Amino acid sequence: MKKMMTLVFMLACAAPTAALAAGPSLPLDRANIDMSDTASLQRGAEHFFQYCIGCHSIQFKRYNRMGRDLGLTDDQLREQFIHTRDPSGDQTGVGELIKIAMKPDDAEEWFGQPAPDLSLTARLRGTDWIYTTLRSFYLDDSRPMGVNNAIFEAMSMPHVLWELQGWQANVGEDGNIKLEQVAEGKLTTEEYDEVVRDITNFLAYVADPVKMERHELGKWVLLFLAFFTFLAYLLKREYWRDVH
């Protein structure tokens, strides 16, 4: 019993330390994505393959499966999305998994560690986390990349979308984070939020590609169960009619 009490006390003391180690952060904003919006998924895929695929793979997804789900032809995949080549030097086939050309050793030298695969990030972190993180970079001269992130402190990732968003600065005091725009980007705040929302939507699809099919099938399953319950009730009433 004493050992159990000691363990509980140690965990209680460690909890505040773990919270401090997580660093400052902002409340997560609602992503409000819509995985049934194919146009949004297509735009999100285009943005992801333009800005993110150089470092982040989605290796649990195949090009042709993505094309089938998003209404893209094989020719569109080859022209717009496939940027890697196989060992023989030919363009990666549409049936291959979506990997990156960057070698892990190079990534570790340039960024301190290889960039994580993002196949399951939406399920691990949540879409609100992705949406808010991509909007929360700010200038920080103390960091190797010159930027920090209010959601993921000390992130080694550069702000690859800076041309679109512009630059933010932390003007908060006493350790609080408050972001303020200090340099304009190519897009307005609303337009940039839509770009991030589309990327988030795409990563949500990558993490759970059959979600919409599952939900659609679920409707029919519930209708079947309701109909079957009605038939069972009629059968029960007919069976017990003579008994009463």
C-alpha cells in the first residue's frame, strides 16, 4: 500500500513538470474540414505536393488509390504529383507508395532529424492540431531555421508556407504567446486559412481514406437494422397472438 501511495505521489509531482516541458501554446482552432468536398481534397493534394512532399512522405498511400479517390487520372498523377524516380531512373509508377527522394542521412544533417511521415498525423494529433500548427509559425532568431511555432515549440521544420502567409512575430509578454502579422504574404489571412484548411482536409483523407464510404455504408446498415427490427416485431406479435 505504501509503495502504491509513493507511486501516486511521484506521478502527481511529475505532472506539472511534464506540462512545463511541453512549452507555451495557443488554443487549437477548429479546422471545420469537409472530407466530402472533393475539390478541397484536390486543392489540398496540390498544395501538399508543392510545399510538403520534399520532406514529408505519406508512405501508407499509393498514387493510384489517391487518384481514384480524388478523381484524378493517371496522366494527372504523373504530370502534377509524381516527382520521384525508381532506381533505374524512370519516373515512379502510379501504383507505388508515396515516398520522398530525400535520404534520411541528408535530412538528419540539414534538419537535425528526418522529417516524420504524415500518413497518420491527422489521427494521431487531430485535424485541429494540424490546422492551428500551420498557422502558428513566428519569427525567432534563437532557432536554427529562424522560426518557432506556438503549438509545437522548438520545431525543426522551417515555415515552408511563408510566401503565402507572410511573417508573424510573438508580441506576448511574461511567457505568453500572442502572434501579430509583421510582413504580408501573397495571400490574405482568409485565403491562407483556406489553403491550410485544404491541406488539413487532405491529410485527414490520407489518415482515413475510407471514412466517407464507412459513414455512407453505416446509414444503410442502420436502415437495415431498423427494417429488421420492424419485421421481428411483426413476427413476435403474430407468434404470440394465439397465446394471449
